[in-house]
Amino acid sequence: MTSRPSNRILGSLRSADSAGVVRIEDRFDTTVDDLWESLTDPTRLARWFGEVQGDLRPGGEYRTYLAADDIESTGRVEACEPPRHLRVRSRETDESYRRGRGVPPFDAIIEATLTSDGDCERLAAHLDGTNTVDVEARWAELVPPYQELAAAIER
């Protein structure tokens, strides 16, 4: 894996139909098939994201547990076209929200489109083998640039 600056942001933030839309783009020094497996194999997901259990086929329902944040969510696979396109919808459970300190539960849609580009994030760390991301430090690093983007939308 090639190293990349940890503060690199390739994203945008906007509003569409009264909902916030965050678009993040990144490049990984791996194959599309390997990246797809990192996004869809429960064993590999557990290493960089969280525990995932359930039916991971289109229309299937699943549960996630993010131990680092003590968040439980339920979700549904809306699209799964290996190895190029994945779309899931998830929502934090009410029980998880009550014991936490975040925003009220909302539907989150995560859509991944993978393309080959010729030959930091926790996924990047997982793929390059370092997997030593300090979640709180990374969050603190990413929040200010996105707060600036959000402020520009509100004007």
C-alpha cells in the first residue's frame, strides 16, 4: 500500500430533498475484488468497522455492533452487485441511542461504487495492514473540514 496523508479529504457535503448528503471518494492500492471483500465479508468487516450479522443478500436484513462507539444498528441490503455496487440502509436502534449521547436515530444510506483505476480511514488501515487507527483522533481530524462544508450549505 502506498502511504497517504491522513488529513486528505476527497469529499463533499450537500443537502438534497431536506436530507444531508456526504460523498467521500478514496483510492486504495488493492484490487476491486479485495476491496469488495473488505466491504461485504463479515469477518473482514469486523476488523475495521464492526460486527455484522444477518442476511447480507439483496433485501436481507442485518444488525451491526460498533464496539468502539457502543452503537447497535439494524439495516437492510438495498442493492448488491458484486464486485462493483453496494447500497445499504441502516438506523441506530432506540436502545443504543438511549444509552449513548449522539443524535436521535435516523436512516443512513451507504452506497459504495467500486471502480478500477489502473493498477485514512479505518478501511485504508485495514487494507494496508497497519490497522492502528485511533478512532477518536481520526474523528477529531475529520469533523472540522466537514463542519466547514456544512456551514457553507447553511448560508
